[in-house]
Amino acid sequence: MIPKSHPRYESLITRDKIVDGINKGITSTQGLIAQGRGEAFDYLIGEKTTPGALNAEKTAAALLILAKNPVISINGNVAALVPEEIIRLSEAVNAPLEVNLFNRTEERAEKIIQHLVSYGAKNMRIKTDALIPGIEHDRTKVDSSGIFSADVVLVPLEDGDRCKALVDMGKTVIAIDLNPLSRTAQTASVTIVDNVVRAIPNMTRFADELRSSGKDELQKIIEEFDNKKNLAQAIDDISKHLSSSLLLTLSANII
């Protein structure tokens, strides 16, 4: 039992969820490495949602609401970390969930589906009857009525080659990636540089707020967003946080 008074409580709880996901057979062991890499970048932004990330999350919500056929891609880490939250977002923007895995086995995919169903998921795409062009690993396998035909795809915790392949298919891709320099971040239409455990609830909140907005208002939010500027701002935020932390350390040593 981790006491809530522990200074790393939230981080340790998140790690435990990934370990629990591995024990349940829904998360791959490689997911541990991905989690550690993401946590390192979360340190660099101060483990908080920046104003730039909030703007990207609002834009993402507007895109999902306006989409004709939005889909939310699910991998093992997402299923382990934010099952309830991703289902709430799915319902808020009427976007089905689709399991898509790099290290795929049908047994693991089925376990993730059943895991989400146990949390109340109803709107899911579960076939693998279509292939994304240009990918040679198992992430190419998708549902013809889901990711394959979607106009907007949310791909939290993504790998860069599928992100590029989806963009090449003409899709708008929303990525959640704590590393603003990754292939995914640089390729996506909208990159949310934030921890998935913060980003998904934020997107749901924005979706609830924007649901009654007119099409023109939503379109304006989207048109005013520039992902290159967004990524540049994220890198600047990291630089400022590191500089601030360094100054605090130096001041403490002087004192």
C-alpha cells in the first residue's frame, strides 16, 4: 500500500497500474519501458499540464466532435492506465474504441477488449479485416469500419510509423506524446504533449463544454491551432522548467 503522503504517490500508482496490466495480460513488458520513457519527459515539463497542452487538448476535442467517423485507438498501456477515462471520452465524442497493438496476439487483444467491457465500454470496433498501407508489423491490422475508414483518429501513446501511415492515408491524427521531438509528435496533426492520465480527462471536459458549440466556433478553434508552434512551445516549456529547476538548486546550495 502506497501512502498518499508519499511525494511520488501519483507516479508510483501509475507504475503499479502498468505492472498490474502486465499481470493481467493486457500490457506488454515493452510497455514498462515506454512508461519509464514517458515519465522521464513528464519530469521535464514539471509533471503538469502546460497552457500549450491545454490548447492542444481543446483543439483535439473540437476535432473529435466535428469528425464524421472518429475512432480512439487503444493499446495495453492506455487500457491499464485510463480505462474509465477513455470510455468517458469515447462516449462524450461518440467515437468507438479499437484495440491496435504492436506486440499483438489475439489472446492479448481479447483480454484488452474484455477489460474495457468490464469498465462499461459498449462502442467498440473489434474486427481486423483491413490493413493500413505501408506497415509491416501487426499494427497494420485494423477494423474496416473503424480506424481504416476513420477521418479523425486519436492515438494515445503511439509509435511513429503508424502515425505517419495514417496521415499518409489522409486522416487527421491526434497524438498524446510527452516527447515533442518524437516521430509521432512531429508527424501528427495535433500533438498533445501531456501525460495521458491528465490529457484524457481534460479532453473529456473540453468535449462536454464544446458539445453545444456551433460548427463555426469549433472550426475556428481548429483553424487557429498550429502544431509546429505547439511543439516549439512545448520544447520552450521544457527549457524554461529546466532553467527554473537549475536556479532553485543553485540557490539552495548557496544558502
